[in-house]
Amino acid sequence: MGLFDFFRRSAKQEEEEAAERLAQLEDLEVYTGMRVEVTSSDRRMFLVARLQGLRGDRAQLKPLAEGSLLNKTEESVAVTMRGFSSIENKAVVLHGMVRPGPSGNLLVEHLVLAKRGNDRSAFRMDTNINASITPLKQFDGTRESCKLVNISAGGVCVGSQVRHNVGNKFLLWVRLLPELDSSMLTCQIVRIIERRHGYFEYGCRFLNLSAGEEERIMQIIFELQRRAR
């Protein structure tokens, strides 16, 4: 193999790699308008925002709910963004560097696609809160004791010693913060994990949750994070 052949092949490989990178960047533009939950390197969610103006590996984040935003600094912060693409019908995870931008928005740079798949896209806050549920198939109002294991903007995980089935619906009664009144949330079981004999954890999605209720849950999650630090 001659020396010039080596350099010709290297140049061709560089061209192919550059073309592949460009294709990946163009693919990212389908995520313009996607709602994302932004978490820091220590796995704390600090922002819910809309991904806007995506061009190449840059975009803007328009906050949808107030959280613990970045300090007023020009320094970039590494973040992970989780969302759900309605175009691809898949959960999406992106990595990037974020810094303050104009008009209250944040600038995202060095944006890369980290994962795309069918797993859940929402950030979940671990909890250990006493709660109760009322199965909708029961009309006597009986409540079953349970534990709120975690919560996200889209659903909860509850632990119970009572056996239920995927698809079952129930009312969840829980006081998410000591100073708040109890919330009543309609949920549906989407997955079941048997942790030990006679104890189950139910992954559930919220039903009929309004935008205002979702934002309220996000604010509670921010507060739970703050108190857990």
C-alpha cells in the first residue's frame, strides 16, 4: 500500500464521516416544537420548555413552567433533554450545552441525539408519600392504602399490596406537600412490577389532566427537589 493511497482513503473517510454528521444534524430539525424536560448533570430537573428554532446543532428553549433556572451567567451548562416526538411516535433524549439567551429564552449548543426509542421520556421524582386509591370499578368509595413511589408530569408509580391489572383505572388521593390540600388524580395502570410476594408497583399514566394541572404538578416536583437537597 502506497503512502498516497493511505491519504486518499483517509480523506474519503473524512468526507463520509462529515456527510454522516450533517445528516444527523438535519434529522434533529424534526424535533423543533417538541416539549422537553431539562435535567442537569446531577439529574435534577430544572426546566420544562419548548425546543424552538432548531438549526444544525443549535436551538432555543422557551420555558413553559418556571423552575430553578440557570444562574445569571454566560457559562454553558451540560444538560439532558427528554421529550416525545409525535412525528416519530418515540421518546427522545438529547444532550447539549445551555446558556442564557435573549427574551428569557435559553440557547442550546452542541446538540446531539443520545437516544430514541419506546421507553418513557418523562423525568420522575422519587418520593415516599402515603396515599390511597379508589378503583373506578368500585362505587362504594372504598380507599386502599398505597405508597407514592415516584411522580412525573405524565404519571405516577404507586406501591400496593392489592393486586390490580393493566388497564385498570382509579382515583389517586395524595397530599404531595404537607402544606397543600390532598389532590385527586385519575390514573390508569400501564405496567406492573411484582417487587416481592404480595407487593406490587404500578406504573400509571394520568387521565384527563389539564395544562394547568400539569404545570401545578411540575411546580410541586421542583419544590420536592428543592427540599430533598
